[in-house]
Amino acid sequence: MKYAIVTGTSKGLGAAIAELLLKNDINVIGIARHENKVLSQLADQSKVTYQHFSCDIADVDQLDRTFEKVNDQIFKKDTTRVYLINNAATVNPIDTVANHTIEAIQAHMQTNLIAPMLTTSFVLKKAKQSGMETIVANISSGAADRSTYGWSAYGASKAGLNRYTQTVALEENQLGTSNKIILFDPSIMDTEMQQDIRAVGQEAFQEVEQFKQYKKQNKLRDAAFVAQVFVNILIEPTEINNGHYYSVKDYV
């Protein structure tokens, strides 16, 4: 049996990824604040399992308790491979630095950086104990590699996630494990995150008009298409290059 833990399965890319994994005979554990009942129905049709764990990943205590339950459940004798997909993220706060609040920065970093670091640690610790082949995928962004007015928090959290991922890959290589960890950049998609971006004033985000044009000109990729590219990479584990930065742009 194969299991995938996916964060942010209630909507958008996370929901699309979970759907395709189920269709590829992979049991899915969804972690989000809200349950996606469509995934449960699809699992029944595909004769695999979908389980939802309600969790606010920005809350460290909730995350710890949730993963203790999840790991005990999936790292067992009949499991052949485990996937961890850290998809959940936020782009907020979108604003210049002087307008950031302590609460907004803490919530942002907890969600985009600290949560993926913790979940990766939780899962790889269990993988080490069990000897189970484990593949971790962290969702990145082009914002990690360029400075964007109003996106200081988002760029910083994604840049930190990139460096963290590549360092974990280095460690796993040198430790001689079978575990792999990669980055995947979905680029611009037609999701609620894009709606949040377009709703911001130009004084907070100078490129807002460009993002409005992406929508008007149908330049936003469908989440289902991006998820298909991503899942195609995951289901061929022998072809995965540990530590590699994969981008949907390389497949279109």
C-alpha cells in the first residue's frame, strides 16, 4: 500500500493533487481546516482510502498531535511507500514592510515555512525508524528568486523553504537513505490565492494590474493541469532527482 499526506486539500492545487493520487491507487491523508467530501466519495469509487484530519497547520501543537496520529497509522508493515506533500500556503500579508503586524508575520511564517519544516522532520524521523521509502515534495514559487514589491514575507518564506529542502536532500544523500525531497513550482494558477492577490491595492502590491491581466487574458493555468504534471513526477520515484527544483513551466 502507498500513502500520501497532503496539506491544504480543501481546495485548489491541494484538492487536485489528492484527487489524482487517489486515481493512481494511492491512499490519501488530507490535512486542512475544512474537509473536502468530494475526495471521500472519489476514494470509495477508486477502492482506496481518504481520511481527513482537521488541523490548522499554523498551530504547532495541533500539527504535532495530528502527525503523531497520522504517522502511527501509515508507517506499518504493509505500507510500501510514503509521500508527504507540503502544499498549504498563504500569500498574505501583501503589503509594504512598515505595514506588517506581528500576528500576520507569525501566521505567515508558521504556515509557509515552519509547518513544512516540522512535517518533514516528523515524517523522516518515522521513515528512519521504519526504513520506509519516503518522498517529500514542497511547493515552491518563483517569488523565492526575485524581489517583488509587497511580497517580502512570501518571497522570504519560499526562499527559506527552497534552501531547507535542498539541505535536507543533501543530508539524505550523505546518510545513504532511499528518501528523496524535491521542490515543485506550480507558477500562476487560477486559484483563490490569485483572487486574494487581485483584491489588493496598488499601493500595497505594485504588480496587481499585471495579475489582473493574467486573469483577463486566460493566462492562469488550471489547477488540475498543474496537479497532473506534479503527480506524473511523483509516481515515477526512480526518476526523481533528489533535491531538484521542478517547475510546471518545463512541461508546457
